[in-house]
Amino acid sequence: MNIFEALRKDHDKQRALLDRLSHTSGASDERVSLYAELKEELQHHEVAEERHFYSPLIDVDMTIELSRHGIAEHHEIDELLEEIDDADMSTSAWMAAFKKLKHKVEHHLEEEEQEFFPVAGRALSEEQKQSLAEEYAAEMHEQAA
């Protein structure tokens, strides 16, 4: 598995959680559980991705701006998570904040996969792609423990 496959696997998990969560209502046990899982997944992914994808690419001329943009979007996602945490889960305000998060995350994932991955693929060697995937997977495993 290379870094792009590892990231896409987690991106798909995030998309599935967002979709499932968008079909919940009120402060149901399902919503509470899915939101906790999504938040943890996003936070773990963000840390591991910044360390094992963005960080090595921020020093490369062709990927510096894309790396900075991705990190900035992670910050925006963090702010949206805080907004959701501050809202009452049983209200329409919570769902409105969640919809903003869903839109931002889906935009971020699509942009990363369609724009950043192809450029990063040219910047990284095959060996780097493999080793970054291993480091990323180890980080995700460590955070989940």
C-alpha cells in the first residue's frame, strides 16, 4: 500500500461516517456515537496526515502551496468541530453546523485526491510513497490505541 491508498482508505471511512450521520436525528444514541467516531477519525487522520504527508511535501517547491492549503483546511475543520461541540445536538443549529462540516470535509477530500495527489505523486519516489504509508498507518494505529 502506498500513501495515497492509505489516505483514500481513511477518506472513504470519513465519507461513510458523514453520510450515516447526515441521516440521524435529534440527540439519538446513534448520532452521539457516530459523531464521536467521526470526530476521533478526523482528528487522528489530521495529525497523521500532516506528519506523514504534508510535512515531507511542504519542503518541495511543487507541493508547498498545496501542503499549506491542506493544513489551513484542517484548521477550518477543527473550528467547525468546535462549533458543532458547542451546539445542542437535538437542535437544527447542530444539523446546520454539521452540514457545514460535511461540505468542508467532502470538499477537502475531493480537492486532495483530485489536485494534490497527482502532484505529490510526481514529487515522491516509490520508496517514499511506501514508507510514508507505513509511517501513516503506524501513527493511526498508535492514536487509536
